[in-house]
Amino acid sequence: MQQIYQIRVKGILNAEWSECFEGLIVEAQADGETLLTLPVVDQTCLRGIVTRLWDRNVTVISVLGTEMEE
């Protein structure tokens, strides 16, 4: 079952990031952070996403998952 994750990161990421992950929505926040929203199949996939952010020196502030309605 897929879940929708919201990953809050430090700094403003541009829209080009939406090309990095399928289904990714990039939203700049007024507080200087960016909210990334995307569907994730499993924990392995989530770990891969967080690792790719880390590899690009993006600071992850929080990760929140909710089940996707079918």
C-alpha cells in the first residue's frame, strides 16, 4: 500500500526537484523551508529518497507519512 509522505527541508528548493522523483510536489514555504509531497511504496523507497536529499546536502527537518486513500 502506498503512503503519501511530506518531507520538510531547510531552504527553498526550485521546481527542478520535481523531476528527481516521480509524483513529487515541491512547495516553497514562507518560513524559508520547502515541503516535498510524494507517494512512497515502502520504507526502502523512502530511505532512498532521504539518502538522495542527504547526498545533495539538503537538511531534512521532518518526515510525515499518511496512508493513501484508495
